[in-house]
Amino acid sequence: MRRLLLLLPFALTLWVPLYNLDAPTLWGFPFFYWYLFACLFALPAILWLADRGARR
């Protein structure tokens, strides 16, 4: 069941209308860039949770 977590970052980065915005900026970067970086930094935690679930 936790292997379905692996689809989460894949689906969130493929659904472009979700993050194709300029409005909320963070330190001058548009939402588009810092959303993708947030997904990139969340990926190791998601991989760890999926691996931990697969070992059981």
C-alpha cells in the first residue's frame, strides 16, 4: 500500500496546471520554481516511507 506513495511526486509534477502560477513568490522566485524544489526535497522522505513499508 505504501508503494502507492511513489506515485505522489510523479503525479504532482506531471499535473502542470496545479503549479503553473507566478502569484505566490518566495524570495523572488515564482511559485513554479519553489513548488518543484519542494517536491524534489520531499522525495527522499516519500522514498524512505515507501521502502520502510516494503520491508514489512
